Amino acid sequence: MMVLFCHFLLNFQGTNAIFLLRSFSQIIHYQLLLEKATRDLGYLRHARNHLFELNETSIEEFFLVPYTTNPNNEFFSSMQTAFQNSQFFTTTLTINEKNHELDCYGLLTEKKYADFLKVERGYIIKKSIVVSQMIDVVGKNPADENIVKNFKDTISKKYSRSFDTIYAVLVSRFYDKEKRYHQYFMIFAQLE
């Protein structure tokens, strides 16, 4: 199909070809958004049905852009692109016990979405088997390393080893009927 589309473009002149190319790019953009929304709905269902349960699961390859407001920072242009395409990203907190310089807030998406958006600067979280848990943080306090403490203690005991890096990914936030603010996080650590 792509070959036919490219052949079709070659037969068009100037503005028409550019218009068609942009339209094709927008179609891909919306297809990827639909795919992401469908996957996100699965995460929300899992959060609702399995809150606080430990699970082993596989994750896709992720791309993490560390948060920065400094225009001279190497990640600044990637952060701008991520903000401009925020529907593809979610807020993430990375906690590294051995190297606190790697602790950071950032924006996370699947690597294929970052590739499509041409986001080049960031960190890749490799496709792997992880241990994860959905948690509910009640209140408007910002997420910090305290939200992963119980998770870290539990998995360290269960797997008889320490875990250097733990990720807390914001899945949803909302007010309940009693007007309490909830933040659902998927916390995970790589097993491989």
C-alpha cells in the first residue's frame, strides 16, 4: 500500500503532493493515537480490577524524556516535542537507589510513538519482564520516592535481591464521589 501511495505522490506536482503527504502523516498520527487509547483503556481496567496486586508481566520498549525547563539542557528540544504531543506521553517518576543523579520526573511513551514523533533525546527502557503493582495515591501531594517504598520492600523480599531502578507511571487521576483526589500509578521494576 505504501509503494502505491509513493507512486501516486510522484505523479502529483508540488502543493498537491505536499498536501497528500501531510494528510497521510495525520492519518498515521490518528491511528497511533487510537492504538494508544485502546491500550491505555486496558491499563485503566487493570488498575480498577487489580489495585495493589503484584504482577509479573512484559512491557513494550519505552522511551523516557527527563523533565527540564533549561533551554541549554540536551533534553530540552525532546521535552518540548513531548509537551506538544502530550496525548502520547504520561508523567513518570524514576527512582534509582544507586545513582540519585538518575532520579527524575519525565514523560514516558512507547518507543514506537517517540520514533514517529522524531523524539531523539531520552532514555530507552528495554522491552522486558517486569514486576508491577497498581497503587492509588490519595491527595494532591506530589509523587516522590515514598510512594514506591512498600513496593520496593515487598519485591526485594519476594525475589531475594535489590532493585536499583523503579519507575512510577501515572495511569490516571480523578476525583471520587467524596471529592477526594486519586492518582493511579503503575509502579514497576525490571526482572531481567
